[in-house]
Amino acid sequence: NYVEPPRLDFVDLAGGRGNLEEIPARGRWQSYFLISDLAPWLLWGIARSSHEVMQLLEGIPARAFKLGQGWRTGIVRLVATLETKIPGLSASLDLATLQVHQSLLPSNTMLQSDQYSACQQPTWVAKFLPDLIQQIEATTPSVSRFFAGAEVDALAPNHNWQSGSIQLQLGFEFVATDAIAFPDFAEASIEQGGEEGGAIASDPSPSNAIDTAPFPTPSSDSSHLQIKFTHPDWLEKYSKTLLQQQIASNIQQLPTFRAAGEKNRNLSSQSLIPLIVRDACNLVDLLQASPAQSNHALQQEIRLETLTRQLLWSFSRSAFEVMQLIGGIRVNLLQPGCNWETGTLRLLASLTSKTPEQDWHLDIATRQPPQPHVFPLAHDVVVQSHESHWCKYPDVLGQLEAKLMQQLEQAPELHLFMSGTDAEISGDNQQWHSGAIQLNVSFEFIPDLRAPGRAP
């Protein structure tokens, strides 16, 4: 039942589209949507749950333990799939690639990664996934109905309308990067019942486990830089902001918080107090184990490339439209004194690091230096795009920028970086130099290339 994504084009989610961020909690929508439009929105709803989850969607270094194979070192990726059950069109589509996906880790696999707080110790996939789904649903409730499954009426080219269902599912893909490791004695203990209930009787990690390989990242002229924030007041504000984000993210995962939100759940004040105290202790443990806190808030020194990942997530989580702009949207653009042009409009967010000796510029989305030929667009440029609700109808760029800045108010850490701060910067020579770092935000337009010999 191989289904190419373009075949499943038009879907009535047993009724419609509307604003995807305000999906009604009922069985049917009011209009129609394309699967290709739904996929990026679902990925955004998953990624915005935390910076760690966004990294997990990209892939992080990890170790995986499978029965019969022992521990393997490699890259694990969170795979979001849309299961479509429609006569003649059933498939499991990887939302990141829009291709049919077939190979995922079984639930009796253990994962361990130093780059994800929930599995710094070996964790069963069977336990990891439900906890992850709860976190995503708490952050973006409108995604919940897709995890539960929804009835649809679908229309594909060369087909008639057909009834079926779609469901969002999560799984893990693991690509080994080491030589095959021989199974060890831990496998016998797992087969004797250690897997049941998700309990780990003993750590099956081999004593000579292969160290996690560094995750390959795109190279850039400034990705090697180390930044040390030196302004005490700025650093305190930044640390508090990240701590508040961590608390807001983790508190929604605590058992008492979820139980208090359940309907028809009778919880008296006296019964809640010890539960809240227990959850508070668990929250402290979660915060202490959080890589985000250790890397960003509690230490003054950070790799510039690591910082760009955190800032990219801060942009993307604020609104789906912001994520679209970061990636670029197709637009019609009219500049004063020019004809209409078609091309790609993109939000350019770049970090500028300066010392008396040298300046560095890094596009946080591409992790490359910004293109030298790109010039800022004037505020009175008219833009229109069918891909974004923010500029569905022609409007000046200044209005689009105003909508952007309004959304970014939800990310105070970005405003801190846009105001700039003092820093010590270390380059290839390992010497620290006094300087400054600042986040700059603008729009860039990449016009479509005209065919040779074609009149403008």
C-alpha cells in the first residue's frame, strides 16, 4: 500500500481547516485542508514543547540497546508519522520528509543520551514515548486530537471521496555509527523479566561502552567561538528567563498538576498538599538534571553554535507563522519604483559578535554567515503570500514586522539578545577578548531566477 504524499491531497477532517492554532475540540472542522499544510503545523506543535524535543526531531547522539545486538552508538531521531487509514490510500507518512516510513525502534529498546534530560539514564522506548506525548499535549493542546485519531473524508487525484481516519504517532529512528557490539550478560537479565513494567533491575551498560560520538553540525566561520557573558545584570535576567521557561515546561508534566486538571477528580486541599510538596521536590530534581539549565543559565560560558540552536527554538516556538518565516515563504513583492516580483521572503535572524580585532556574523537558521548581497527591505514594500495568514492579503512589510514583534514578546530572552550585551569572546587562538554580542532581526528577499533570454 505505498502511497505517495501528493496523492492524498484534499482532506475534510470530518470537516475543515480554519485557524490551526485554534482547532475546535469536536469531531468535525468547518472546511478543508491539504496534508502538505497539516504536516509542518504538526511538527511545529511537537517541536515547541521544548528545546530538547526540537533537537530530538533533528537527531541527537545516543546509545540504543536491542535484544540480540547489545549496545550500539549512533544518532536517534524522533519521527512523527501520520497514519492514514483510507481504502487504497493507507500509509505511514514521515512528516519531516513526507515519505512513507517503515523502520522504527521497537518498544522493548532502551535509549540513553547525555543530551536529553529524560533519558540520561537508560530508558525504555515504551516509557519514553507516553511521557513525551503528555509533554507535547500539555504545551500544544490542539495537537491532542491528532494523537487520539480523527475521522476524515479524503479526496485524492483519480479517486472519489472516501471515508477513513488519520492519527499522529511518534517513534524513534536509530542510525548506528559504530561497529556491532556483542551482546553482554545484561541481555539475559532483561529476558528474565527486567523489561516488564519498564523497570531496570541493573544497568546493562557494558563497562567498555563506546563514548557518544559528536553530532555533526554545519560548519561556519564563527561556529567555533566561545562566548562568556560578563554583564552581571544581563546574565541574571537571562538566567531567570530560562529558569521560568524550564519551570513552565516541567510543571505541566508533574502528576499532581495533570490530576488537578482532570474533570470529575475530587481532590481536597489536605490531600493536595503532600502531593504538591512531592511534585515540588521532583521539579527541583528535573531542573537540576536539565541540560538547558546547565548549558545556558548556570554557566557564563557557552559555544556560539549551541546558543544559536537555543535562539532558533525561541523564535520558532512563539508562533507557527514565525517558524514559517524562518524557513521562508513564497511571496509576491512590490518595491517602490519596481515591478511585481516573485520569490522567497525570509526572516533573517543573525548574531553579531564583535571584538576590537574582528567581527563575526552568524545566521541562526543556516548557521552560516549571512549572504553578503542581502540588503534589508524597506518598511513600505508591499508583500502578499498564500502560504502565511499574516500576509494572505497585500500589506506593507512594516505591518508584518509589527505582527512579528508582537509574537516575540512571548520570548523575553530574544529581547535581551536584541538589546545586546557585553561578552568575552574566544576564537581559534583560545585567547579571550572583550567585546559584545547582539541579535539582529530583518527580512531578506530572494527573487526567483529568470530563465536566460527571458524579458524582465
